[in-house]
Amino acid sequence: MHTENTAPGGRVRAAAAAWLGGCAAAWLAAPALAYEPASAAPGRINDPAAGWDHLWHEVIVDITIIGVLFALVMAWFLWRYRARKPGEVGTQSKLSPAAVIGWAVIPTFIFMADDFYLAANGWKLWNDYRDVPADRMEVKLESGMYSWDYTYANGVRTQNVLRVPAGKPVMLRMTSRDTLHSHFIPDFRVKEDSMPGRVTYLWFYPKAPGEHVVSCAEYCGVMHSYMAGKIIVMPEGEFKTWLDQEVAKLAPADKAVDKSAEQTADKPANPPV
């Protein structure tokens, strides 16, 4: 004959089991709910800088709430269980097995669910940073002690100043001629290392004209702090005009190099002594 267990201990154990089951489901589902494929609508650029700001805001909110809750609980414990007279020794109530498990497991599930939620969003953001838009401008970067040397697709070269058009994603293909450097653009929330013998990349989305600081975020030598530069975002028309002017400057230099090479080739070899 089946009888329903209505004893207080049975109700406590049943409630604890249901609560633990709910926390476990939330813990397992949080990463799946947080993660979304790193894709943008057709014609729209998925700017990871906005995602970085959003994720950092969530981290700050989470650690603030957790810190305040812990501080309040600690303050309440200090007041509730304070010694009321010299030499007083406190006593404790014995916890049931369900209460022991609940106090140990439930907070663990809650905090782990939050950690996995943030980790899933971080993984999505990482994929956004590695997914470079197809419609982009590419620039080669060679870092070295202590400068940033940029080379555009048409051969134009600049040092420590990168000019780019507004509204166009920019990708840097990077290497180093000496040691490890890290190209950091704080305003665009992006940083990537460059190193000898390897090509790495980063990309950013300059939406509006303006100037942005570039710094080296990896200690690279005694003048590391002097390894700074800037990115100048220009209206598209102004950028094209500047780039055309720089290309025009290259033509005379290229002709001079070619003429010097021809003269060297035509010069007769020195007669034997």
C-alpha cells in the first residue's frame, strides 16, 4: 500500500532536491542561452568593440552584486553572533543532511552558472574578433624597436601614424623584425601581439573621423614606453585624396631607383689588374 510521505524531514528533502534540480538545469542551460552565433545581418558590420563594452559592463555588475551580498551577509553574521558578555562561547544548531548539502551545493551552482554565462559570452566575443569582414582595407604592419611601420596595398609607407577612412573595417597583418610587441588600440578595444617569423592579425571598425592612440602593450626594451603612435580616421574623400598624393610622391622615387639600377647594370666591370 502506497502512503505519501508527509513527515517534515521528507518535505525538506523533497524541496531541497527540487531546488537542486532547478539550479542544475539553470547551470547547464546558461552557456547555451548566452551563446549566439557570431553573425551579423547582411550589409551590417558586427563591431566587437560594442560587445567588449557590454561584456565588461556585465562583469562589473556581477562582481558588484556578489561583493555587496557577501559584505551584507558578513556584517549580519558579525552582529547576530557577537559576544554579549566576556568569555561567552557560542553554540550551533545541528543541520540536517539536506541542509548541509543545500548550503554547499546551491551556492556553487549559482556562482558556476554565472561564471559559465560570462564565459560563453566571452567565447562569442572572441569569435567576433577573429571573424574579419570581407569588405575591408588591409595594411601590413612591421613592428620594431621602437616604431610601427605601416605599408598600404599600393606601396605607401608611414611610420607611427596610420590613416584610415571612416566607415571601412581595417585589418592589420602584423609581424616583427626583432622581438615581441603588442599593437594596442584602446579606443577600439583591440590588442594583438606581433612576433618575428609569424604573421598575426587584428581588425577594427573606425566609424567616425577622429584620432586614436596606439601603444605597445608588451614590454619590448628600455624604450618601450616611447613606442607610441596614432590612428587618424578621415572622411573617405579626404583619405582618398591623401593616398593619391602619397602615391604621386612614390613615382619619382621609383624612377630614380630604376635609373640607378640601369646605370649599375650598364657600367662595365673593372678590368683585371
